[in-house]
Amino acid sequence: MYSKALLLALLPTAFGHIGLWHPSAYDFNGDGYTLVVPMSGLSFNQWWFHGNLAKKPTGAPMSLPAGGSVTVELACNKAYTSYGNQGDGRTACPTDVGSYHAGNPIDPNQIMGCGLAIAYKSNANDVKQEDFAIFSINTNCVRDLKTVFSVPAKMPACPGGKCICAWFWQGQSSANEMYMTGFDCNVTGASSTVAIGKPAPPKYCANGGCVTGPKQPLYWANSNPNVVFSGDYYQKPSYNSKWGFQNGAQNDIFSGGNSPPVSNPPSQQTSFISLTTTAPAAAATCAWAGHCKGAACATDNDCSDSLICSGSKCS
């Protein structure tokens, strides 16, 4: 077991990958790095929850506001998050662009997206692969330390105030491998009692035939896969439209529902905030709630209707 001092001494070289960091995560209090190690060729017990089911969270479940959004921290080392003291409050891995697995410099076309999944069980040991349903996608993941995920408005309450969630990612410029960080979560402000439907395994569908409705995460590169990978480098399992996932809240996951996804709001970069939850927006005066005149923006695509982004505000 490495000492904390030795790990800090190794900090400049202990990189190469990305993980989700929050006190609700399994193995959050580990060495600050092994949580992000990719998984390839492992047995089920080794890759499921990254082999960390026995390393229970010490923090409260992460809050997921129904109809709002949650901002999580993604980094190549805990030291670069607000829980460490080496980061700049913005960058997921300040010293190693290779950690993004998207080329050097980063090629936006190689950003594969990532997803959050939920299982409506309160004990992680009871969760099976088919229990997880992807409820939110961010197709710009993992570009930033602070990454925003929209939460579907119809998300029902968790049993006893606790569900089990997990973050999933896959890099483009990498070996055949996957990433999974499990964490405790709780849906807050729930008003719907409509259950999430039975999730199905996704499939590659760049040429059509995507799986619709609730979908499982992409389990692959290890034992017990649920997807078929052709071996084509450009067809790697990914959390984007190539595998049937649209950016934002996955509103088609509910029983009897088939609503389109709601895009994620623009990331709000605020130094050393570990978790930000945004309550549902008030009634909109335009077609896209939260993106009307006066809303914060980065590009014209962040603004509703015919509005443009001028001076970081929709107008």
C-alpha cells in the first residue's frame, strides 16, 4: 500500500485516465488514483463497480434534482478536484492531455461522451447489470473537470431516500477498455410515480436501427458484455448518437413514455465547488426553458429560437 506522501510524489506521472470523484462514490477514500484505472479483460467481480463494492461511501448520496441538473467532478486524480489541492478548478487533468483519450491536442471528434445510470435499489450488492438504466448523457464528456448532467423531470423518488448510480465512459484513443464509478444517489423533488422501463442493451446504429427507450450502460471489453463490438476503431462503444444516445436527460426511459432528450445546460465553471445542483427552471418565455433571452451562453447553439449568443448572454 502506497503512503500518501509517496502518491503525491508520483503525482506528475500517475495519470492516463479519468474518473468521477464525490464522497458518495465507492472507493472515494482510496489512494486517489486507482479509482480511475481502466478495465479490460477482467472477470465480472473485478470490473463490476470497479471491484469496489466493499469500499462503501462515507458521504451522503449525491442529490439528483428531478427536472434540474447536477454538476460532477471528473479528473485523472483526486488531487486535481476540489477534494485535493493540486487543481485549477477547471481542468480534469492539467498535466496530461493523454488522459482524455482524444488525441493531442484534443480532437473534439474523439470525445466519446459519458453517461449516468441509476438502479432503483438501495443496496449496491443487490444491483445486477440489467438493473442500470442510463438517465443522462453529456456528449462533451470528458473535456472539463465540472461536467453537467440534466436529470429527467419524471424521475421517481428512490426507495428509502437512496438509489444506486454509476458513471460510465469510454475513450476513443485507447485500448479496448471501459470505465465505471459507482456511487450512492437520491432523486430529490420527485413528483412522478412513473417507473423507468426495463432497459435494453444498446447497439451500434450509426446507419440506423438504434435501440429506443430505456437503455443499459455499455458493458464491454471484459467478461459478461452486453453489446457486440465489431472491432472497428471508429465503432467503439460510446455514449453518443452512434450507439443511440442523445445529449441530455433521457426522457424516453419511462414506462409508456417516448419524449425526446432535453439538452444539458452550459457548464458553469466555479472554482472548488464539488457538487452543484440546479432546481427546475421557472416557466419559459421561449421554446427552450433556461435558454431564453438573458440566459448564459457560450455559443448560439445554447440559445433558444432565433436568439444569438452575444456577450455570454442570449439576446
